[in-house]
Amino acid sequence: MDPESEEKPCCNLSKKVKIGLGILCVLVVVAIVVVVVVVVLKLGQAHTHKEWNGTGTTPHFSDIILGRCYTYTQIEQPELSQKDCQEIVKAFQNAFLSKDPCSSREKDYQPLLNLTSQTIPCGKVVFWSKAGELAHQYTRVQREMFTLEDTLLGYMADGLSWCGDAGSSDMNYQSCPHPRKDCRNNTVSVFWDTVSKRFAKSACGTVQVVLNGSYSNTFDKNSTFGRVEIYNLRPEKVPTLQAWVMRDLEGLPSHTCSSSLINDLKLILEERKIAFTCQDDYRPLRLLQCVRNPEHQSCRSVM
Ligand code: JS2
């Protein structure tokens, strides 16, 4: 037996086996390369969300709504302290994550609505249209009155943006669908339609609405108030809707209670067996407007 063959056992492997091993090595290397390429591609795909024309998800969205949920349930309305904010936030995320943000549906939000039910006292509901800021200033003073943004879910989501992507479990922080430029059934618009519908359906007693008399379409049939809320009021629970038409101190007086637009609202409500009353420049709201501009001549008479 020659000294060579003694040291290297592999040498006496048949040619065939060597070739086989060689091919196997090549196959293993190829397999590893393929796996790496797929993973890199997958990672690459994961982060490129679809580009939309609207604002992306608000940074720290989940932390913000969690914090607002605790602030509301533990400080603002402690009678709701039993609400499970962790579960509420999970239900909110599940309503839109891994879904096409242009085919959002009311039922996507149903689990979230079930976790955030809240009873608003009769006669204490305040709707608004093109006058959100003034309506919120009013309910911040009249604490027993509620706009939708003074309820748990409205408070959590007010002023925020959020959307996901069918091809990813991440939130899209770059962009979200714009209601007009991209699609109507987008994640945020469907949310506000859904919670506005519930808010109107649960209303009882006389309800109020703050309208902006300085806007060309003071009563806009395409607005959430004109398209969703007035049609979900229950006449058997809501005998009257009281409108407050407020003209901006600086703004042009375009509409008042005697305008045809307001008469359209009156006719829709009376058609639904809900009485309609209307006041121009309702004094408590005018006083709020004057707080910011006390020297304005139309504030002299109010004070
Ligand atoms: C609040 C948002 C956001 O009666 C009010 C409220 O109950 C509200 O939910 O719906 C009514 C106001 O909506 P409307 O009549 O369309 O008034 P507007 O001034 O033309 O539009 C305001 C946007 C309403 C829905 N909405 N509401 N906070 O952050 C918010 N984002 C959207 N899209």
C-alpha cells in the first residue's frame, strides 16, 4: 500500500462519487443564494407601500390613541374606567392593518365600536358642520354637552390619520388615500361615517347643530352631518333639532336661518317627523367668538 493513499481517505472515492459530491455542493450553494435573494426581495417588497395623495399615518399613532384612551377613561370620564384600552387599541389596528385602504368597510370597525359603547345623556348632543372649532370651544365650557369628539372614540381619533396596506402588516406612514383624489371608501372617512352614524342613532331628546353662516354651503347635503347624521336620528327619540347658524365675526354673512339652504334642512327633518328650530348668532357661541376678538364692533352689542 503506497504511503500516499494512507493519509487521504477521500482520494479513493470513485470518480462518480466525487462528481456527485461536487454537484451536491453546487446545488447547496445555489439553494443558499436563492433563499438569500428571496429574503432580500421580500424585505424590499415589505417596505414599499402604495403611494397615495393623502397624509400618511400619524407618527406614533398607536401610542397616541392608547394615551388618549387612558386620559379619557381615567380622567375625563372616570365612569368608563373599566374600558380595556389595550384591547380597544388592538381592535382599532385590526380594523385597517393588512387591508386595502381604499376598500374600508363599516363592519371592519364593528369590534372597535362594541368595545367603546357610551351613553350620552338626552338633550346633550351637539353636531356641527364647517364649525368644528367653535362647537368644541362650546362643549369645553358646557362640559355636560357632547360633540362626537367629546366621546371616547371621537376623542381618541380626532385630528389623526391612519392606513395600512393589503400586502403588509405595517402601517403606511408615507401616505394614505385622499378622499377626493384617491377613493371615498378610505380607512379614515369610513371611520368617521361609521362613528357619526352610531352617534346620531344613539342621540335622544332635543339635539343641537352648530352651522357656519359665513360658508357658501352652510348646510351641505354631502357633509357628514347632511349625508349621515340627520338621516340616522331616530324620530321616536329625537323630537327636535335646534340649529345655531353662526357667522364668523370677520366672515361675510352668506347664510342665516331664513336662507333657502337652511329651509332645505328644515324640510328634510320635518319629512322625517323631527321638528326644526333655528337661531342666528346664538349668544353663548357669539360670546365665545368675541372672547378672541372683544373689540370687534359686533361684540359691543353682545357684551
Ligand atoms: C372630526 C372628522 C377629525 O357633526 C359633526 C361631527 O359629529 C362629525 O363627525 O361629523 C360632523 C361634521 O362633519 P361635516 O358635516 O362633514 O363637517 P365638515 O366641517 O365639512 O367636515 C369635517 C370632517 C368630518 C369628518 N372628519 N371629524 N375629527 O379628525 C375628522 N376627520 C374627518 N374626516
